[in-house]
Amino acid sequence: MDVVTSEPLRGAPVAKAIKADVRAAIAKAAEQGLAAPHLVNVIAGRSAPSLAYLDAIDRTAAKLGVRTSRVELPGDASEAQIVAAIEQAGSSSDVHGLMVQFPLPAGVSRAAVVDAVPLAKDVDGLSAAALGQVFAGRRMHVGPATAAAVVELLMSDERCMPRGKHVVIAGRSLVVGRPLAAMLSAGGGVDADATVTLCHRHTPDLAAHTRIADIVVIATGVRGLLKPEMVKTGATVIDVGIHEVTRADGSVGLVGDVDPAVGEVAGLLTPVPGGVGPVTNAVLMRHVTAAAYPGAVAEAW
Ligand code: NAD
């Protein structure tokens, strides 16, 4: 195996460009006297990772002039209470984006909750209606933000443009793998035009697929799953995984689904942290802004 040192495909420049577009749209709307975009998050209970995620969203939003607020429900809230809170926020003309945090209380139907979010405000793209738009090839700013972030990263660099490439995705969740397969295989002008293989936990030999891929996207939630012998020399690797680790010195860090040794084989490799994550937050801000001011930001998933 040739030893190459991969180049990081960082999220920061991609996120910066998206945020600049958002900032400009908000400034123009403010000149016209329009209210700032408003994102509401519904959360039941106090899951620490969810609260940390919401704090990160709030910080990004504050820097861009996007308003955020939270509807906080008890950890034992019923499905009817959660759906009612979503419907109340969803019916307000002052709310442009609406998200629900997971996990939901035991016994609450995920489908009932995500489908209560009105399509035009579904900035996290979890409802069946939003996924339907993605699978129909309609770019209306309601695609799941993480999947859309992977597309943005790939389209940001000539060396990993997906058109004509073979992309292997590991992980078929409705927040990453499946919508991403639809986005990357879409055709028609501005689209990705890739050949896509979608793998999951029942794929008998994941390596047989990843080894022949030009681009590997790994979103399995299995730390270090992608090993160097599973990657073609020079391939692009997008690491969606996030795992918290405690280092020997007691500090806490983040790692992904990619074994660090893949860096000796891959051409471009997204770091964790600093790869997909920052772009996901920027995409979310673009979605809220597009929901507030239709047509004001670049067309995207
Ligand atoms: P999930 O648990 O819903 O789905 C995991 C998927 O991986 C499943 O489809 C499963 O079939 C597949 N899988 C599991 N083991 C596999 C194996 N050995 N081979 C092939 N496929 C396998 O997870 P998710 O919500 O899609 O998240 C995946 C990872 O991405 C997690 O680490 C999560 O923390 C991270 N994530 C990151 C972001 C971000 O913005 N960076 C956003 C969402 C999720």
C-alpha cells in the first residue's frame, strides 16, 4: 500500500461561505424592516448532549442575527403535550424554523412528533414530508442538515466533486445515510450526479464496498470502524461520526467513525471535530433564513 498523508477537508471555510450568505440575507431583510429569522427548539427533559447541541446552535445563531428560543417540556411529557407544543409554535407567523430534540420520552412516537412540524418550517428535515421533497429532488431548504452538510463539503472542492464518482455511504439513518444517498444520486444541472452504494449493519462485507469507492461517507455511530485497509489510496473520506472520549489527562475530546490511521491512505479526510459539524450548524441557519425570507439565500437542499 502506498503511504500518502491525507489533507484535511475542513468545515470552517464551507461554513463561513454559507454564513456570509445568511448574514447578507438578514442584513437586506432588516433594511426592509423585516423581523429576524426565528428558530424554536422543542425539548422534553434535560438530556445533556441535546442541551449542549442547543447551546451551540444558539451561539451560532446569535452571531448571525437569527433569533432562537426553546419550548421546554418535562421529561415525562406525553405525546399529546409535545405535539400540541409543536403545533402551537408551528402556527405562529413569528416562528420560521421548528426543531424537536431527541431522545423523546418513553412511549412517544417519533413519527407523530416529527410529522407535526409544518413542512415549510421543518428546518431539520425530519418529517416524512421533508424527506419526500428530498427524494423528489426538490431543493427547498428542508433536507436533513447533516446530510446537506456532507453535500456542501463534497461540492466545495474540485478534488471531491461527486459527479461521476462512486460514493459508498455506511449508515442508512433518516438523518444522514438515506437522504444523503438521494441527494448525491440526484441529477439535473446543479446536482451531484454520483453513483451511490448505501451500506448498513446487515451489509455482509462493508470493506468490499468501501475499498472500491472514490468517496466514503461513514455515519454508523461505531467509533473507528473505517480502517485504512478499507480505503482506496487517495479516496475522499467524510467522517460523520461523533464520539466523546476522555483522554489520559482527563480532558474530553471528540473522535469519529474513522480510525486515525486512515489518514495515511485517504486523499482528503474530514477531521473530527472541525469537519461535518460546523457545516451542519451553518446549513441549519441557512434553512431558517430561507424559511423566513423565501428565495433570499442560495438554492440548496
Ligand atoms: P443511527 O444509529 O441512527 O444509524 C447508524 C447506522 O449505521 C444504521 O443505519 C446502521 O445500520 C449503520 N451501521 C451500524 N454499524 C454498522 C456497520 N458495522 N457497518 C455498516 N453500517 C453500520 O445513527 P445516526 O443518527 O445516523 O448517526 C451516526 C453517527 O453520526 C453518530 O456517531 C452520530 O453521533 C453522528 N452524527 C453526527 C452529526 C453531525 O452533525 N456531525 C449529526 C448526526 C449524527
